Amino acid sequence: MANKSKATFRKMEKEKARQQKQRDKEARRLQSKTVIPEASSKFGDEDPDIAGIRPGPQPLPEQWNDGEKE
């Protein structure tokens, strides 16, 4: 019968560890929800990756112009 108590104890410890992991995971989720809106508000309304780009064809770089004026 001694083996059953060890197994039960291990099972209880394993369950406590699982519950703690779930609490940690939930805390990380809540933290990431607060961090993401703060980070996006730093840049304003415009996406920094596409800032200054306008729809349609883009002008050619200086090095590709053959001296022609548009």
C-alpha cells in the first residue's frame, strides 16, 4: 500500500504544477494585452513600415533616371 501514497503524492504535485503553469500563462496573456496597445500608440495612426508610401507607381530612384524629366 505504500506505493499508492507515493503515486498520489506525485499526482497531487503534478496537478499543482499544472495549475501554476496555467496561472503563469494567464498572467502573460494579460500582460501582452496591455503591452501591445501601448506599443502601437507610440507611432500614431500611421504604420511605420509604410510611412510616406503613396498608392500607385512610385517615382524611380535618382540612379535609375536617365536624365529625363517627367
